[in-house]
Amino acid sequence: MFFHDKRMQYNAKPSNPDPVYAKKLQEILGGQWGEITVSMQYLFQGYNCRGPAKYRDMILDIGTEELAHVEMLATMIARLLEKAPVSEQEAAAKHPIVGGVMGGASSDDLAVAATNPQHFIVTGGGASATDSVGYPWTSRYIIASGNLLADFRANVTAESQGRLQATRLYEMTDDPGVRDLLSFLIARDTFHQFQWLRAIEEVQRDGIESTPVPVSFPRDLEHKEAAVTFWNCSQGTQSQSGAWAKGNVDGGEVRYLERPTPMGPEPELAPPEPRLHSMNPNARKVA
């Protein structure tokens, strides 16, 4: 059961309208690493969690908080679209960076390219569940495998990518109100990264899971050499200087294979199977 508080977790009010920036902000709302993704990812991880109660509760705490971030970004986008005259849209579209990308396009062309027409045609001046170029959000973005360690590692990636995009967006605006919200969201991404990293450590300390994931698969069923060999599959050998190409890995000494050669033969496929010469189910087969 969910409850909604009409007050927002934090401020979400720009100083001025900016439909061009509203389009950019769609990325951290409905993009692959946006707030819709992390909210759904964490909630489904929580719903599916069969581990100790502390993990399920923590996952659902963070997932539910992310729903608040969805609302704040949607509200910010809607407010950026309020009272924005066409002349202001055209002026924003004449930004030198946008103009450089568009070449010799007219101001009308630039305005169309720099803003999201669907903000006015489809959503009536509101946000949508899409990214910054209009691709719809999809549940295929989310990871909820049921394996806590695998999921928590994916969550660190999600928070890292989300924070990276939010910091880039911070540098793309001078609006104090927008920067205030982004400052808050960036800080939450920072804290959530630390939370997931600590959760990874705790899952391993509790003996629930460890590397390699899943630890339940018998190691003696793995190919012995493949489990400890670094294949140098591109030109150059600089990769052998890293820690990933030397030392001991789970009882086996890492082997750097500078000139790997194929281990299997060239495939030989069987000839095509006979096909019916028509769609008639009673037709005879021909070779």
C-alpha cells in the first residue's frame, strides 16, 4: 500500500521557463539511467527479495524514495514549460552550441530541433515517460534477478550513470532553481552509491552470496584454463600490466595469453532441410 504526500521531498521550481532545457531534463527522468528506471528496478528487486528482512526493507526504502524523484523531475519539467513564448524558444534555439550542430538552419528549424514538440502536442506542457530524444521508457532497462549481489552491483552502476548525467546537466544550465534540485538529486545519487557498496559488502559478510556470482554453480564444471586466462584479443600488450592480468584468482594463477589461437574447428553446417514447395499441407516434400 502506498501513500502520497502532496508536499515534495525537495524543491522543484525553476527561476525561469526553458523548454529547451526541459527536453534535456527528460533524460534523467525517462532515460535508461533515469529516475523511472531506478525506482522500478529497486521496487521489483524488493518485491522479489527472499533474503533477510533488512535487505528487502532497505531496497524498498530506496525504491520508494526514487518515486519522489520521478515526481520532482516531472514537476520541474512542467514548470520549465510554463509561460514560455515562442520567441523565447527561438532565442534559446539560437544558442551557439545548438546552432553549430544544426549548421545553417533557420531559427524556426532550430526551435523545433531544440525543443520537444510532444511537450506541447501530446502532454499539454508536461513531462512524459521518455528520454531526451523521445524514446519511450521501457521495463527492459531494469535489472531484478533475485540474486542480491548481482542486483546490488547493477544498482551501483545505475546510480553512477545517473549521477554522471545529472552532473553534466548541472553544467548545462545557470538557472538557480534547476541547479538547486540537481544538487539535491546528485547528493542522493552519491549516498545511494555508498549504500549499495556497503550492501554488497554485507551480503558477502552474511554468506548470502560471493564472487563469482552465482557462487552456487560448481566450479569443477567450469573449463579450468578458461577460468584463469586473459586472452589478448586486440593489438598491443599493454593490458598485461594491469592487476586483472596477473596474480591468483580463486586458487588459480592468472595466465596472460599474448597470442591466442582458436581452440575449436571451423563450423560445418548441415545442408538445408527439405521444404514444402507450396503452402498446401498435402503437398509433397521436395529435396
